Amino acid sequence: MVYWSLWLAAVLFALGVLGVVIRRNVIILFMCIELMLNAANLAFVALSRVVGIEGQVFVFFVMTVAAAEAAVGLAIVISLFRHTESVDTANFNLLRW
Amino acid sequence: MNPSVVSFIFVVLAVVAVLGGIGMVASRSPMASLLFLVTTLFSIAGIFLLLNAQFIAAVQVIVYAGAIMVLFLFVIMLLNLGHDYRPDVRRGAWIVLGFLGAGVIGAVLARTITQPGLLPQQGGGALVDASVRDLGAVGAVAYPLYRDFAVPFEITSVLLLVAAIGAVLLAKRRV
């Protein structure tokens, strides 16, 4: 089951990468990043079956970082929305060129 | 539990997780994406239970499927994005690039996983099972967390403080 959990983590991570590239909605981009972090967590927990309990301890830290990232990122989304009335990355072109 | 029952539950949860991920990437509405993501997170929590990580499964449900997803839901509703959304999926070369990038990363991960000698032949898990049996599901994580990883744990609290202050400051109208 460790083996198949790693496969599931790889599939979920690839789905997250796909979503980050093909979507433009900033909130959905954030959700894809959360999915990638969760895939990494799944790999950590699966490999803790092989290496030891430290994998589960590390998942704890990853979740903390994910929570901090979501809070700060969504605050940035709100302040971007206030400037451009949009959550589409196509409209965030102030610093593009 | 019977190993075949465990495998069956694992397959069901894995299929639900992958379908939820596909639905999240493919659905047009942010609200539908969020609900698909919650489905995926719950399935992953179930897989954590099967991997004998009960504490992590509980934290997954409380922190991820609870707190973080409520934060997303709150922002979607605050910005009124639940309806009247414009299609935001990229076209043409971006789609090709996305599948290419996902394929390359998936292939690298697959090659790493199938590398011979990475995993032991037997199921493993003796270390985790022993510490869960001796210390309990919470103690098995808490003892190394407070003993060996005490300094990173304290730094984590600083990180959360900085994130909270930063979020308030960024979302405020005037500084």
C-alpha cells in the first residue's frame, strides 16, 4: 500500500501542476497549490511506514506552512481584487512588461 | 482488518481522490472546484487512517478540510465569485504546455517510485506501528515533535504570527 500511495501522490501532484498551468483564476491556482502540498504530505506519510515516525512529524510542519501560505495568499488575492475588480491573472499586467 | 478489505477501501479512496482532483482542475466554477478539493482532502485523510497515521488524519480533516477550506469559501463568497464567472481555462499552447509539464513531473516521480531498492519488499511499517502501540496515536507524533524537533516547532509559531500579521496588513484598506 506504501507503493500505491506513492503512485497516488504522484498523480495528485501532476494534477496540481496541470491546474496551475492551465487555469487563470487565482483562487483555483491556490487550490492547485494546496493539492500539491497535500500530495507531498501523502508521500511523507507513506514513506513514514518505511523510514519511521519522522515523516508524520514533517507533515505537521508542511500543514503549518500551508495554512500560513493560504492566509497570506488569500489576503493578496483580496487586495488584488480591490485594485482590478478581477481574479483573472490575465488582468494582472501592471508589472508584466 | 482483512488485507483485501483494506485494499478495497484504499482503491475506493484513491479513485475518489483522483476524480476529485480532475474535477477541481476541470470545473469552471470556483465553488465547484473547492467542493471537489474538499472531497479529495477527505479521501486523503482516509488513506492516512489506512497508513496508521490517525493523528495526521484528524489534523488533515480539522486544518485542511476545515479551516483552510473555510478560508477559501469565505474569500469566494466575499468576492462574489460563486456565480457569473468567466471561463478562465487557457487555450492552445498553454494546454499543451500544461500536459507536458504535468507529464514530465509525473514521469520523473514514476521513475523515482519504481526505482529498485527504494522500498522494502514487505509492507514495512513496523517502526510506526510499534511507536503507535507504545505511545498512542497522538504520542507517537508528539514525542518526537517536542523532543527532537522542539526548535523547528517554536520557529513554526513565529511563522504563524508573521503570517497572521501579514494577512491582516495586506487585506487592510489603508496601512
